[in-house]
Amino acid sequence: MRVDLSIVIVSWNTRDLLRDCLASLPGATAGLAAETFVVDNASGDGSAAMVGAEFPACRLLEGGGNLGFARGNNLALPLCAGRAVLLLNPDTVCPPGSLAALFACLMATPDAAAAGPTLVDAAGRPVVSWGDFPAARLHLLSLLDPQRRWLPGRLRRAGLGVVPAPDSRGGPVDYVTGACLMLRREALAAVGPLDERYFMYFEETDWCRRARSAGWRVYHCPTVRVTHLEGRAAERTGRFRLEQFQHSYRLFMARHGGPGAVARIRAAQFVEYAAKALWRGVAPGDRARNRALARLWWATARLQWRARLDPRPPGGP
């Protein structure tokens, strides 16, 4: 039987989220011949046993340790037989027909290497779904106009992470969020797998950048919606998460811009987050929230002074 869509989900200690995600897939892929792979990164919460008992049609792959997002997905990619491959976070829920519609969007666009939906939170409000490739100016724009209320035209829509507007028409973007990233098989063969130097964060941005360099495009399909319980799968990793983001950010900039680009990004982030932390320290409103944000942004600003970051993933192999 010809397979239309191969779905790959990498999970680490996300049993309950993973159950909801897997339960949503039959309705989401209605009309497609689909297969699902779950890569379990040595979870300690019974995730693997749950998949085996409740979703026997899924193919379970044991990572043998916390491989991270890129290595975990790459473990399954050689086994995928679909015309398209979906990289899906376990903290997503896919409404009926959503993945079939995303597949149709991808296949209807011959130059599309990848496509992604509008991601929404549990209340149905759009969240970050796509973005521009990183550049120092984007941090400065975020500082000048955080809510994008007065910047003109294209600058108002520019950002490392963009929340789609209600009237978004979609079309080509720099990258779509890896929480729900559908890849065309031909593009995957041409561009190659995810770069395993990224344990977490920026692996999808890097892949989309490589696809662009190879002559492909990436599309946001705004009429397709997928619920992303953003951060639920990563929230228990604390300090590691903050340092890993910065580590991956520097790796991306070094690969695609060189040492000078890394220095510019670090400087721009220091200016942005130090200024935001100072503002939150004196801002009116919810004092507890302001203090929490100020601490987070000071921590991010201070990381820019560290020449070397060496985040150690929990549960690594």
C-alpha cells in the first residue's frame, strides 16, 4: 500500500500529552494512508508502555537515552515511506481533517519543501507559527516596538517568531515552527536530515535555511490549525532550556553567518533583554509577573557575556 504521510513524534516523559496527540491522529489524517512512528527517548514515565498498549498500530522506536529532537527524528526518517513526512511534537492535538488539509497544501505547491499550519493554544488563540531567519535587527525591532503597533508595513510583521494575524493569507515564509512541520519527500532527499548538532531549538530553522539555499520554499498554510500546548513538553527542563536555546542560536548563526554574526546577535540580545529587564523592574501592573519576567530577561542578558555555553541535557545517553 502506498503511504501518503509518515508521522514522526519524538517524546521524552510526555505520556499524557503523547496519548492525546496520538488519539487525535486518525481523525486528522482521514482520507490519507498514514503511518506513525514514536521515538521514545528513554522516558521514565511509562510512555513507551502506554504506546505499546493503547496504540499498537504505531511503530515504537527506543532511543536508549535522551537523544534530543534532531537525533530522535533522524532515527525514524530512514524508515518513513510516505510522500511527505510530518515532524510533530507530542504536546500537539490535531483537529479532524487538519493534517489531510496540510498535506493537500504541501502537495499543491510544487516548489514547497515544507509547510506548517497556524498553531493555536488551548483556547484557540494563534501562537508563534512561523518566523524570519535570525538577524540582529529583529532584536532591536522587538525592543523598539514589542507589540508591533507602530512600525510600518513589513517591519510590523518581521520577527524571529511570528503570531499569524487573523487575516493572514499565508504563502512563503523563512521557516515554520518545528512543532508541526511537514516535509516533502523529494526535498528531504535533496536537503538531507536534521543537523544533529542541534539537541533542541533551531533545527527546523536550519533545515528550512538549507532548503532555501537548495532552491526550495517553505509555506505557512493559515487555514489549517493545530493546537500546540506550547512548552508543556519542555517545561520541566528549567535552566537547561534557557542555555540550550542560546547554544543552538549561536550554532545557527555560526553556520549561516560566521563568527561576526554570532557577535552581533549576542550584542543585540544583551541590549534587548537588559533593557526589557530594567523596564519590568519599574513597570506598573502585576508585580509578581513583572519580577518573574525581569529575572528571566536578566538571565538571558547575562548569558550573552559567556563565551562558551555547554548545556547538559537531562537523561542524555
